[in-house]
Amino acid sequence: MGKTVAGLAVAVAAVACAGAVVVVSRRIRERGQRAKCLAILEEFRTACATPVSRLRQIVDALVVEMHAGLASDGGSRLKMLPSFVDVLPNGDEKGLYYALDLGGTNFRVLRVQLGGKEGRVIKQEYEEVSIPHRLMAASGQELFEYIAKELASFVNREGEGFRPHGNQKRELGFTFSFPVNQTAINSGTLVQWTKGFTCDGVPGKNVVQFLEEAMAKVGLQMKVTALVNDTVGTLAGGRYWNEDVMVAIILGTGTNACYVERADAINKWNGLLPRSNSMVINTEWGNFWSSHLPKTYADEGLDADSVNPGEQGFEKLISGMYMGDIVRRVLLKMAQEADIFGKPIAPKLMQPYTLSTPHMSKMHGDETHDLRNVAKVLKDAFNISGTSLTVRKIVYMVCEVVCERGGRLAAAGVVGILKKIGRDGTGAGAGGQPLSRSSSAKNVSSRPRRTVVAMDGGLYEHYGKFREYLQQATTELLGEEVAKNVLIELSKDGSGIGAALLAASHSPSQKNL
Ligand code: ADP
Ligand code: MG
């Protein structure tokens, strides 16, 4: 009997000991996994580093590419497209103008009654209309007729307070956010559809002609005065309120930038030089690339799996469509090599684009002590639950690295453009034409020149830490003194009203004001 009790005690001790061994070995394993995750994180952080010396190399590379793109067609990955916008709105515009903004799943129609310097925007109305999915694959005629019909019905509801100037025909600015070969301020051919559109018969044709024919067919009397890209619309919308706006940048799903260039610096320009000697250039900077840009295995994988490998390299590092997926790719490596979320690997973690940039910014904005928003996003995006605080901290850090790199690289882009137009404080370059009909001596004053960069896009608007990194790196690159005179400002939805304002500033009827 005594023997049995003693045996039992030994057995219990053995079990307890085995339990302790399991706990200890699990801890050792966890520690090993955590060390491996941290090593992956550190390796990634190093590969993403953007010290100011590197940013300066990127600034200089961008300036070189901008020069090359202006010198000849195909001279650079930067297309540097002349927009034919040689007059920006300055507040003098009067009358009724319409705008149509076609950029993706929706289009917006807008009307604005302009009252000159005194009255400014007297009245404004807009509507958003969704594009039925089937029309994205219909014929070009069908698509444009649908748009013209919706526009006509909006015009028919024009109420009190909206009046064309004199006997001016109604005029329209058309924001068309697809790649266009512009041939005049109010004409341009579609290079190719993007964003899921496949409407037959439009590529290679003048999109304004399509729209005008459709308007005629539905009995709408209206003239297209300006065809613009959304970046150019944003520049015009910003400039209307502030004559120091020289650059406009979109940081949304994708990214692009435009700026005011001296027309005689556009070597590839064959036309007459405009009277203002200025021209807005659409850089199409999403396609910028330089060997100085930090590229990791995650970026290489993302590019290889994308619909446009080898293209839009800068966009893939800094824009809203991609940053979330870069984070996912690093987490996947941690899952595969260090078992960060346990086994088996969640199928959604292996699936591209399951983690969006809004997801990423939600995790990165998590200020709770137990990072419960990180946990919630991991659950929502990947169906991963039960993570430890340590794991959530690592996930947070991956977001931080990707965001910091994106914001700082975007800053190098901003400063590259400022350098090209001589507004970076180094005295190089020479730009800064006022570019309005009433360009006057007041612009040539002794005060330090202020430069405003108009920003639009959901990424910039909603991702606070991205905005902070962008601002901080811009200040580092410019130095405090110069940075004081460079303002980066949100110019929300400027592109719609900007197109109406460009229709006004390019309208023949404005000449008589
Ligand atoms: P688009 O660029 O398609 O014209 P927006 O300018 O509205 O549209 O930008 C939308 C993009 O902005 C989204 O695709 C997303 O990547 C990004 N975005 C929106 N909200 C957030 C957010 N809270 N945090 C980070 N990025 C965001
Ligand atoms: Mg947009």
C-alpha cells in the first residue's frame, strides 16, 4: 500500500515536471519565434531606411528625370505631360460654369456661379452619380450618352441664382482621370482605359468629341472648354483661393503631381509659347523610379504579382492602393519563417490585398494600452485571433516602418518639384510664374516667397501619421527657415470645382470681363 502511495507521488511529480518542461520549452520556443520576428522586422526596417542623405539623392534623381521628361517624349519614365493649361484662375472669373468629374466608380456633376474678385463663389451645387457596372464594359457611345443624360437632367434642375454671363453658352470643365494625350486645352485622346473600364472604341480617340456628340444627341447645349486631369484640377482649385499654390499632389488610391513650369523650359514643346510663359505640367510621377529608392522583398513580390509589373514604381511605395499589402507581405514572411500567428497560416494572410491601407492606418493609430484595435483588424482582415501583446506590437511596428518610408519618400517628391522650380531655398532652377491673366507687380515683392502645395486624396486626408512623416521629412530636407515658407495644405475635392474654374479661365467669354 505504502509503495503505491510513494509510486503515485513519484508519478505526480513526474507529470508536474513534464508540465513545467512543456511550459518552459514553449516559452523558449516563443522567445525564439519572437527573436526571429524581431530579426525579420529589423532587416525590413534597415532595408526601408530613408535617412536624409538618401532622400537628397532621391530629390536629385527626380529633378534629373523631370528635366529629361521635359526634353523629349519618352526621354524619361516621367511623362511630364504639358496640360495646355497656361492660365490659372485668379478670382476675376464671372458667370456660370459646369464641371464633370469622371474618375472611377462614380462621377460628379457640379455647377458654380462665379462673381469675380468680390463675389467669388456665389453659389455652388453638386451631385454624385454612380456608373452602372455594365456601362464600364459597354460601348463608348453608351457610356458617354449615359453621362450626358445625367448631366442634362442636372442642368434642367438649374434653379435660382445660376445665370450664364451675358449671352454666354453654358461651358464645362471635364476632369477625366485616365491617361490622356492632350492636344489642346479642350481636346485629348485616351491612351488606354484603366480602373476596370473597357468601353470599346474610345482608346486613341478624342474624349471631348465623344462627350460633345453625346450631349448634342440628348439635346444639351453645352461646350467643353477645358479637359483636365484631377491633379491639374486640384491645382486650379487651390490657386483660385491662394495665388501661392504652385504644386498639386494627389495621395489617394494612386499618386500623381503637377506644378507650374516655365513654358520656355519645356524643350519638347513645339507650339507657340503662351503669353504667360507658364504651363502646368502633369508629371505622372507615379511611374518615377531611381536606384536610390529603397526596395525590399515585399515590394518585389507586390510588383511581380501586380497587373503592371515594372511600372508605377514610386506609386507602389507610397500610395493607398499598395501600402497595406506591403505590410501583409512582411507579416506573411513572419508567419512562414517565425510562426508569428501560430499554425496553420491563415488563408487570408496569403491572399493579396486582404489588408487595406485604411486597415493599416487603423492599427497604426491604435493608442489603447493593449493594442486592441490591432487585434480587431487582424481578426477582420485575416480572421486571426488570440494574439499576444508582443505580437500586436510587432504588427504595429511593421505598419510604422511602411508608413514612415512612404511619407518620407513622398516628401522627397515634394522637395524634388520645389527644387525644379527654384522654391527649395537653394536658389537653383527658376520658376514661379504667377500664371494668371492679371499677373502683376504685386507678385514681385521683397517678402520671402511663400509656396503652397495643394494636397488631395484619401490617404493624405485620413492617415494622420503619414501626413506627419511627410511634413517632418519636408522640413528636414528644406531646413527650418525655408520650410516656414512652404505650406502643404489639404485642398479637399478641389479637382471638381477646379475643372469648372479652368473652364472659366480658358473661356473666350472671360476675355471681355
Ligand atoms: P481616389 O484616389 O480613388 O480618387 P480618394 O482620394 O478618396 O480616391 O482616396 C481613396 C484612397 O485613400 C483609398 O483607396 C485608401 O487607399 C486611402 N484611404 C482612405 N481612407 C484611409 C484611411 N483612413 N487611412 C489610410 N488610407 C486611407
Ligand atoms: Mg480622386
